[in-house]
Amino acid sequence: MSIEVPNAARAPLKVGIAGFGTIGRKVAAALDRGIAGLELSAVCARDQAKAGHAMAVLTRPVPLVDAAGLASACDVIVECVPRAAFIAIAQPALEAGRVLVTVSGAGLLAHPEVVELAKRHGGRIILATGALLGLDAVRAAAEGTIRSITMVTRKPPLSLKGAPYLVEMGIDVERVNAPTKVFDGSARDGAKGFPANVNVAAALGLAGIGPDQTRLEIWADPTVDRNTHSIEVESDEARFRMTIENVPSVENPATGKITALSVIACLRGLVGPLKVGT
């Protein structure tokens, strides 16, 4: 599906949001305030009663629909559901030839078949930058030769609580009282073991040399109050290091506040007359 910049004579693109939690509500609020060329048209949520209550703050509430209804009614679908529900949203959207905007690099790694699905039906998948930085530089370096990419993530221990890898290894982050490395491996394994925490690592892997070659360390660190990601890239064309410290969302400490803003910026980029960045 091709996206054209709207003009005065063209109807706005209809945007649907799947998942009405920390990210979905902020994206909905931005659309409700107004983004030229876009309009919020529908929401899909597991808990419709809760979503309906949250939607009451919008000046223009929209219908609550299921995944099929979202794919039918909308041109662009913003996916911000837990990884386990990713394919239930992505499949009908892409089969309908829609644009799927997501921050779930972990979902894409778990379901690589969606790329072929998009190709077959004329859909498109856009992995928004999310809580990371420098993906433009990584993508540019990947056009040449990248030798190595390493990411070190440090998070307040409680924001990692419940991660499948920690449960499997019997690591109790509530008892961590000093910086502790809880994972050292590939971005693919990190995304699988920490699906709610390191979508950034999956995105980095997809942008660069692949999730299996991208190295990841995760630290439970009680000395930090922000979700911190440090990236080091060594390539034949450039060497660069980047660090971002994201303020955790009050509603969900595993998600940085900047993630929703990244999705909003991505949506603006679909319709704006000027897009800065690759």
C-alpha cells in the first residue's frame, strides 16, 4: 500500500489503535488534538470497558472494534499490544493491505512471516524508533560493512520484574541492591526473554547486522531511575557510541515516555510535507 501526502482535496488517512494502554492512549490524545492528514477512526482493546472509560477524555470518541474491524475500517493501524497479541493484530491488518505501525521489534522477531504477508497483500510494516536513538545511523552503516554492534541496557530492577528469562533463571530483582548483570547474549534471545523491556534491542538488530549478531547486556541497576540504553557500533565507515536515558512511564515503568512520542512522530512522517531522517 502506498502512502501519499494528503492535500486539501484528499480525505485524511484513517488511523486505528490496537491496545489502549500507556502508548495507545497518548497516541489517541495527539490525534484527537489534531494532526493534519490523519484522523483517529477506531480503537481495539482487550478490556473494552476500561478502554471506553479512558476514551471519555477525547473530544471525539471513536468506535471500539475487534482486530478484523480495525483492519476493515482503517488505513493505518498502530499496534501497541503485548507481544503475545502481536500476530492477532498484524495478520488481519496486513492481509487487508494496511500500513502497520509498531514498536514491537520482539513481535517481528517472533513472527518474521509477517514481512512476506505484507509483500503478498500490498501492506507495509513500519517499525517506529521507540525508546532508542540512532537507528538512522545504524541503517546507514548497514549499507556498508558493520563489524559489531553492542547494546548495554540498565533499568531500575522492578521494571524488569516478571520477565520470562528472570523467572526461568530464578532471579528475584526485588532482592537486587547493587548493579547486577542479569543477561548477556544476543538481541534475539534478549527480546525473547524480556519481551516487555527490550524491544529496542530487537529494533537495533533489525536495523543493523541482525538480531543474532547484535550483542546485548541487561543490568538490573538500583542506582538508575531511568531506562538507559548505550550502543556502540564499529563499522568500516564509522565508529559511534550513543546513550539515551528514558524517563519511565508512571503507568508502566517498563515503557519509556518517549516511546509514544516516537509513534506520534512516525505518524506525522507519513503525511507531512517534510520528513527529517532516513
